[in-house]
Amino acid sequence: MIKGLGELDYELWSAITRLYSRDPLRHCYLMYDLLYELEATEAYFLLEKGEIKGYVLVWRGGSRPGIHVWGSSPQLARLVPLESRAVVQVYSEQLVESILARAGEGAEVKWYLDMVVGEDSFRPYPGVEAVRLAPAHAEHLSRLSMEWAEPLSLEEARRLLGKWRWYGVFREDELVSVAAAYLRLPEVWVIGGVYTRTALRGRGYAKAVTTAITRDAVGSGARALLHVAEDNEPAKRVYTALGYRRVARRPWVFLE
């Protein structure tokens, strides 16, 4: 049986909470989006005997639709909306070919690692100060983002600084490195947006900002989770040095 959010009732919500409690790392996006991003979220659940066997989660609250496909049933691949510029995180590798077949030319698969650290294994990086950012730093963040594939307008930078928790490193009153937590639940924080100005890499700034946001995460009692492209060796070295360890390797499908 397939149920959508329009059919969300006590039975379905109970199944969702059971699923999340068994594996918060895997299902944190599902729980967070249903709790805090419901207006931007669409979801379909494959149910068997009252338990969730798979789901397609669609979030349209950013510049790109974010889609999560959990489970192995071929039905799930057929439920994935083929939206322009969507990023589809696939949790069962066997569904990738079905999604690609529907998407046609232009879809690209990249492999990402999920890396996690907890309070017991966290190794903070000393020596470089990172400061907590606020909406007042929007102009700094917008300028830094000019190096990104999708730069932030001043308005968007201000909105994200108010919504997410950010840390940054400044040099000569210029923001040169940032990291953020864009999902915060009692059990899991998801870390992202880690970026250092190209000309200033190799000075420990990425370690400093990632240390700052990770310290907040593990200090709250949560584990910190981040995603890194498998071929991004410099980033993997940064995270490994801080105590992050690989817990999963998954395909992401990027749609045109």
C-alpha cells in the first residue's frame, strides 16, 4: 500500500517514529522535514502490515529539489519526481538504474560517503578561532559565495544565517571559511556548507569551522553527520582528522 502525506494519520505517524528511532542517522531528513519543513515537503510511503518498507521524500525548500529514496521496491523508483536540477539521494543501489532509465540523458550519478562523529571520538582542531555567524554577517557570506556554483543573494544569505547555525573564520575583516548545521534534531545534526576561499586553503580554516559546529552538535548529545563526495580527498582528510568515520557509501543522482 502506498500512502501520501495527505493520508497522514496516527498509524502512519507511529510507523514513521518507529522507523526513525531504529536508525536516526538514516532517517533524519524524513523526521526533520515532517516536523519543520512540512509546507515544502511531499512524501510517499510503502506500507506493509503497518510498517514502512520504503519511502520517497521530496523537499522543495531550496534552490534545488532534494529527494530521498529509501527502500528497495521498484515501486519507489516510479514515484520519484523527475524535476529539473533535483538531487536524488538513493539508499538502495539497485534502484539507480530504474531512476536513470526514467530520467533519460543528462542524469549523472556521483558517489558520496556519509561520515559521522560522536562526543567520544571527536578530535577538535586547535589554534584557529571560528566565530558564530548571525544575519548581520549576510554581506560577508554573500561575498564569499561568489566563488560558489550558485552564489547567494544578500537576502538569501540573511535568510540562511537566520535559519541555520553557522560558524566562520575571518581574516582582515573578510569571511574566508564557513560551515553550517542545516538540520538539528536531538539525535543527529547534519553538517554542510563547508567552504574555504580557494586562495586560502591549506591553513586549517576548514578544520576550524567544522570543529566549531561539530563541537556544538556533540555537546548537545547528538551525533554529527555530513556527506562528502567520494573523490574529494582534501575534504575527507579534514573530516577524518576531526574523528569522523565513514558509515555508508551511497549513489546520488543529479538531474538536469
